Amino acid sequence: MKSIFSFLLLTTFCLLPFVAFSSTFTSTNSILLPTTDDINGLPVPVQDLDGDPVKIGEEYIIHTLLSNGKIYLIYVENTTCPNGIIEISGYYKEGTPVKFFTKNPTRPAPFNVVRETNDINIMFSDPTTTSLCVNETVWKVSDPDIKAKGLRFVVTGGTLGNISSWFKIEKFKTERPGSYKLTYCPTCSINDCEDVGVQVPRLALTNKPLSFGFKKVKKSDA
């Protein structure tokens, strides 16, 4: 009877709106509290590098702010589809664009923006991706890599809406506007989120989060 009650309690908790919980509790690293100062009383939207809300389903380039780099999709193993997510510092070329999706991506404003408490899926939106690989671009985290001392890399091959592919965007404790970190949150437990950093050059779960920013892709740039 006790185990049934615990299951029901956990299920209820998972279904509660996430706006009630502070993102402070999703990681062991110091972050700023999300505020509820928008006109709808909701946690503030994540802002891009131009100060605009990051919108669901629109294309963005992910920048790494401290190293002046960008995020790219590449082949890192002998696979049919590109599966590696890497960071290249300095000017190289525009990174691989991504789109962000929440659990209910078709909801109208004010729910059509990414907020600091949202569980999100991240999906590469690469026009060069072949039709064979178009459904293989959602981010997830790999199993521990024995060759890399058990590191868990951020890779593609996830599923939209799947709990094992959930991330969060949290405000990073820095003076730079538009600075955020990514955390991987595969369950509804507030203690299970881990920071995304870099194990040169690949993104991986680490205790040293990267500082990310998001730049909207303009139609003229596509």
C-alpha cells in the first residue's frame, strides 16, 4: 500500500506545472533565481543575445560565450547519421541551427516562448541533413563511454516529447546579459539535473557548465 501511495505521489508531482519550482534546485552549481515579473505572472522567458524571448520552433545558433565559439553537428563515429555535438572556439563559420520544443509546443502566446523552468527538447535544424537522418537530430545523452572514462556525451538520436531527452535552460551567474547554462534533466526529480559542459571538443555532462547564448537565425541568413 505504501509503494502504491509513493507512486501516486510521484506521478502527481510530475504532472504539476513547473512554474512553481525554482530552477535553483535543478543543479548543484550556483545560478540566479528565475523571476516571475512578466505580465502573465509566469517565470521570465529565456532571452536571446538580442534581448528577445527565445521562441519555440524557431531557429537559433548556440554560442559558447566565454570561448567565443559555436555548437555544431558532426560525425564522430562511423554512423549512418551525424551524431556528435561539438563546440568550436573562435570564428569558424555559423554553427548548426537548432530549434527548441516544450512538452506542448503548439500552445499560443504567452506559452510559445522558452522559460527558465521549462523542460525542453533541443533539435538540430540542419538543411543539409539527408532525409534518412531528419528524425535523428534530437539531443539526448549517451550511456557512459568506456573509452572516455565513463563520460556521458550529448549526442543526437533522441525523441521529441521523451523524458530521456529533456534539458533545461537556466540563467548562469554572470554579469553578461543573455548568459545561460544547459542542464540535462531525464526525470521529473528536481535532484536529477546535471550540467552540460565540454570535454574537448564534445559536449558532455560535467561539473563545469559552459556559458551559452542564443542567436536567432534571420531569414536572410538561411
